[in-house]
Amino acid sequence: MTRRFSLLALLLAAALFGIGCAAGWNSSHGGHGEAYASAGIGFYFDDLAPYGTWVEVSSYGWVWCPLDTPVGWRPYTVGYWAYSDEGWLWVSEDPWGWIPYHYGRWTWDRDYGWFWVPGDVWAPAWVAWRYGPGWVGWAPLPPDAYWRPGVGLMYTDQDLDRHIHRYRWSFTPANSFGTTRERVRVEPLSRNVTLLKDTKNVTKYVAGPRPIEQGMKPEMIRERSGKPIERLQIVDSKTPIREGGVTFRERSVEVYRPESGVTATVRERVRDVPPAERPVAPRQAVERMQKEQAQVEKVVKEQRQKLADEQAREMQERPPGASALELQRRQQEELRAQREVEVRQKQEAEARERQVLKQQEKAAQAEERGAKERQRETKEPQGDTKTRTR
């Protein structure tokens, strides 16, 4: 327990320094940002800094790890889907969501949790799709799912099924999908072992100048919900739209999508700034992480209860043709999956804590070195003065 409190105390102390460091970043390197502003992407790197940390991963280079997220969070779950003339558009409620959900790819790692790999091509959403009677599922495309203009997605259905782990999918009932502008309600992750069997991959990115996904057809939703699906025209904005990332008009949606330079911005911003001056997670992100860390057991308990309620309802309303024995077997598999999910979520929480601690320790060490350097510079002139007086 003592070690735990010491760790949290260190994080808070270092986070106070982190605020000053982040402020120094924005002011000291404002000129560098203005140079990028002419290309329309100068704000890109700094916009993400307050909500997470930048780390270097051998396979992908510099990537961004969000910290201001709840336990059990995964990409494309805090927001809703709207249909457009370029396919399903993800409208994020995350304060940073207008960037990472439309450029680059997401992936998960035991050492970092979820992190985002920057990319240069804008899309309404970089996801794979699944559909089955009553269910819609989506998952972030893997980092190696390349898009080539005029050719399409360099990934087959079999590649997607093989490389997207079952716990990266999110599922929601088809009868409520895309018909309202309310946050999607996704099923517990442990249900994925069943829902993956009940759905099939329908991902289809067509060849063209822009990435447009046409496999998840709105007609599928209309057949289940009986509700009309509004089709919006995507219109380009000349200026960034940070709040929500979109502006809705009568029959259109305005988005900001720089054509290129996103990845270069990230790499140059990191490379050009000394390690001691790189931004660290601010106090608010650290406090949020600590709060969520303390809620792990509570969240796990809620997930177990939600799964139990769903299984009880399913047993009571047994689908036609499904035997009680078969249903029990499937539910046992879901219970085993729930235990795996709990281990995964705890690993992710620990990974985020390690990243914050590592970043803050580096910042504290840099501040200590800077303080010693300033102290040395202050003493040297005084010594020279005394020598001259004698």
C-alpha cells in the first residue's frame, strides 16, 4: 500500500512540472508551429499532447498513447456513426478525436495499451466491418492495412479476419445503428466470441482517389430497423473544426482534412525538439488516469453483471432452433472470455501507468539537470567578481 501511495505522489509531483513543460513547449516552439500552419497542419502535434503521451515504438516509430480514457475504452466507441456520400463517418465525442479517427491506424500492445500510428490519408473512419442478423460490428484497421489511391485497401477479408484480434471488435444492435446522433452502446467484450460467429466480414474499400468503404450498406440497417438512413454530403472546411471534428448543415457535414504532411509533422516535431523539452502528460490527464485506475475493480464488476443479465435474457428468450445445452456451452465460452478481458484491461491500465511514470520521471530528471546548470551559471560570475576584487 505504501508503495502505491508513493507512486501516485510521484506522479502528481511530476505532473505539476509537466504543466510547465507543456506550456514551455507551446510558447518556445510557437514559431515552428506557425511554419506548419501555412500547410494547414501546424496544430496537429500539439493538439494531442494534452491528452496523452508520445512514445517511440520500434515497429512504428513515434506513436501517441491516449491517457484521458476510461477503463475498458477502445477506439471508435465514444461517439456515433453518420452515413455520408463517402461511407460511414465516425463523429467522435473525444476532445482529440477529429485527428486519430480519420488519419492513420490504431493498434493494441501489452506494453502500451491502445496507441495510434499517424498516417497521411483522411477517411471517414479507418475500420473493418461485420454484419449479421441483428448485429453490426467494427474494428480499427491494423497499421499494415495500407491504402493506395486508385488501387484500394491492400488487405483481403481473410487478412482482416486473421489480423484483427477478437477483442478489438465493437458490436451494437443493428436496429439502432446509425439512425440517431446518440453515443453507440457497445456490447461487453466477452460477447465477441459469440457475435463473431454470428456475423461475417463485409468490409469493402473500393478503388478510387479517396478511401470509400461500401461493404457496410445502409440498406442492411433499413431492413432491420425500418428507419430511414440520412445520407450527408461531405464538404471540406478551410479551417480546423476541433469541437467534435465536424459541423452539420441541413444535408451536409463539414470536415477539415489536410491532404498530406501529417506523419512528417509528428516526426519533425519530435526530432527537432530536445528530449528534455518534449511535452509530458499534463496534470489533468494524470489525475484522470489515477481515477480510472482506482475504478478497475468497479468496472469489472459492472461488466460481469451486464454479461450475466444478457445471458439470463438470452436463456429466457432462447432463439428458435437453439438447444439449452448449446446455449449453455456458448455462455460458458463467454464467461471464459470475460476473465481474459479482465486480465487485458488490467494490463492496459498498468501500461498507461508505466508510460506516465516514465514520461514524468524523464521530465523531472531534465528539470533537475536544468536547475543544476542554472545554479552553476549563477555561481560562476560571482566567483569571477570576488577574484577581481582581491
